[in-house]
Amino acid sequence: MTFNKEITSNQLISDIIKGIEKVKGSDITIMDLRGIENAVCDYFILCSGSSNTQVNAISGAVQKTVSQAEGHIKPWHVEGESNAEWILIDYVDVVVHIFQKHIREHYDIEGLWGDAKFINIETNY
């Protein structure tokens, strides 16, 4: 049996996006970091919620969707659930950042990792 990391990452990203969309997370961006030397992972997925309640809901929906998908993947680490301004879900190769809008603007992850390839996901809500 051969392990295809690309297919696994693509499926994981797809499942993460589904989880975000279930609770109407906004401003979804995939950042491909594979071309950046010494990057901490292969991909960042960023999204925004309008309140700590929605940020928590997005985190829960992502974790549930990913764990119920084919690979039954659990996060390696989760941070920020107690204040729900910025929740980080670490799936090793893919790291999800769920922000309240003002926190996302303040930390400007997109600006810090400006050499990444950006894919913005259009939502229909």
C-alpha cells in the first residue's frame, strides 16, 4: 500500500472547508506554504467568525467533520478554545486558524506569510 500525502492533504482541506461552511465561516483562505523554506506546515486555512460563539462553532464543526470523514483524523493539538478569539487546530500538515475578524486583522497572518500561494474560497451565503 502506498501513501499519497497530496491526496490526503487535499481530502483533509476539503473536509475542513466543509466544516467551516456548515456554520457559515467567512473569508476562507487556503495558504499553500510548500514553496516556503522552513515553513511550519504545508497549508494554513484561515477563516473568520463574527463572535466567540461562532468561532467556537466553526472549530467544533471542523473537528467533527474531519473526524467523521474517511480518515477519521483527530487534531494533533488545539489552542484558543477558552477565549475563542483565535482558535488554532493543528492537523500537522494542515493548520486551521479560526479568527474573530478584528483579531485576524490585527495579527495579519496573510501579510506575515506573504510569499505563500493564496486561494480564496467563495461562499454562497
